[in-house]
Amino acid sequence: MNFILRHYIHSFSGLSKEVWWLALITLINRAGTMVIPFLSLYLSESLSFSLEHIGWVMSAFGLGSLIGSWLGGKLTDTIGYYKVMYSSLLLSGIGFIGLQYITGFWGICTGILVVMVVADMFRPAVFVALTAYSKVENRTRSVSLIRLAINLGFSAGPAVGGLIIAQLSYGGLFWVDGISCIIAGILLLKILDPRRSKVLESQSTEYNNISPYKDRSYLLFLGATFLFGFIFLQYFSTVPLFYKQVHGLKESSIGLLLAMNGFLIFLLEMPLIKFLEARSHSAVQNIIFGIFLTICSFAILNLGSWSGVLVIGMLLVTVGEMIAFPFSNAIALQMAQKGKQGAYMGLYTIAFSLGHLFSHNSGMQLISWKGFTYTWYFMAGLGLLSMFMFLALRKKLSHTAS
């Protein structure tokens, strides 16, 4: 037991204090976005919006996320990651507070669009900050630490948000949400000012100095990443529907299965990444293995009516996620051109935003058309395509290196 504990603690060693501060700021920021899980309820119950109107508001939410990811990347290259991060935190905090005073449909659409543009500028900037605050050999684990902060924030946020609504109403939720973002921004200003912080020299691979839109290797990487994100996100929309309609699970049991995902990530991701980094396999090989496990998680859903396959499937997709996502982040940072890192990481975050836009609705439509069994095989097929694209990327990268 002591050996396991020592190994777990050791997996966090070697990370700079700036990375730890960045993780804390990210945790506060993600926990602070507690308005988001309750947005549809707020629009329905407090503003009496119709389902059609709520749908358009959520579309404005997704569009704002896309624009924010792109704009954040552009601004990061222009004015620097530090200014983008604190501006995003402070302005989005003010924006969340102001949203509660807008009640009209078009006003809400515009307000949500603007707030999400500002809020999601933070995402590419924080990845670029990791290249400054972490050594190359610690970069994948630094990404994993940020992922832990995001997962903890998303886990704690809805629970705290529910309590705030019960005690203070939805208005209190907007206030707490906004204030927490502002606190995160002030903390960043005080702690991570590059003039006072230890900024490590950024390193990049020796690729031709070209735009990410013309970097064929990077575009191939983004396409493969989009496909993986597309199938992975099914576990948070269509798969719970499968749990309910086919296996008859109650909401409490579904919640426990989804909670197992976050708990295992918190418990095992850092030691797992530390272990894999010590192996001789490349980052692309690790991603391919993570995608393979995710493919298996879909295939196993079709094996029979035994509910145990749901637990096995969740275990497989969780381990696949823990492997694929950190190494995917690391490769994106590695391929990013010095001076254009913001644009590269902006496109990387956009790949996942597009996954959110298309994955959930496409999965629902496919289930309605062909049923669950066909859908899971189709997702497994997309996973295989993503694997082959990463294999092609590995070949291109090895050819470039030689």
C-alpha cells in the first residue's frame, strides 16, 4: 500500500509551481462555470422559453465556443497567452453576472454568444502557457494535471450550483459564477505574471514555418482527433440513453457509471501517464492504443443483455480517454510552430468544439434511424478510421524527422 501511495505521489513530482498554480486557477474557473449545466433549466423555468427558443440559445452557446477558441488562438499569438488568460477570466466573470439581467430571447442569444466567445478564449491560451511553464519532458503530465483540474471543476460545479439555486435562486448562481471567474483572474494576475514567474524556454520541433491551415500533418492530426472526440462524446449523450432504454437502468445508476469515469481519471491518470512516458512507445502509439480501447468499449456494448458489459465498457473508454487525450494535447503542442502556437492550439480546441456540435445530434439521429446496435458498430468503425489516420500521421512524422 505504501509503495502504491509513493508511486502515486511521485507521478506528480517534477512539475513547476507555475503549472500547479495554473491548475488551481483552471479548477476555480471550471468549477465557476456552474451556470452551464443549469442553463436550459434556467431558460425554461425562470424565463419560460419554449424548447425551440432554448435550442437556438444552445446553438448560440456552441457558436460562441467555436469563435472564442479561434479568437483566443489568434490573440495569443498577437498579445501573448498571459493577457488573453486574465482578460478572458475577468471579462467572462463580468459577463456571467450581467447575463441575469437580460430576459429577452434575442438579448439572451447575443449575451450567451458574447460571454462564450470571451470565456473560451482561455482554452488555447492555457495550452500555450503550458509550453512556457513546463519542461518538454514534463509536458504530457502537465496537461494531465490541467485535465484533472478541469474534471474536478466540472464534478464540483454542478453539485455546488444545485445548492446555490436551492438557497439563493438562479440569480445567486450567476453572481457566484461571475465572482469565481473574477477571483481566478485576480489570482492569475498576482501569481503568474511572466515578469515575476519562472518562464521556461519554449521549444518546438523543426517544422517549416507555415500556417496551421497549410500544415498537412497537423490537419491530418486534427481530423483524426475530431473523429476520436466524435465517438468519445457519445458516452455523454447517446450511451446513457442506451443504459436507460435497453438495460433499464435508473438515473441514479447511470449517474454512478458516469461518476466512475471522473473518479478513475482523478485516481489513475497521472500515474498511468508517468508509467507510459517511461516506456519506449511514442506518443502517437499511445494515442492509437487509447483509441483501440475506446473502440472495444463500443463493440462490447453489443455482446449481450448482461449489465456487466456496461461497467466493462465504461472502464475501457475511461482508460482509453486517460491515454489518448493527454498525449494528443502533447502532440499538438509539439507540432505547434513557435510564434504561431496560439493559432495551432486554437484549431485543436475547435476540433473538439466541432465534435460537440455534431456528435450528440448525429448519434441521436443514427439511433432513431438504425437503432443502438448499428450505431455502436458505426462508432467503432469511425474509431478504426481515426486509428488509421494516426498511423498515417506517425509515418509522416517519422519521415519528416529523418
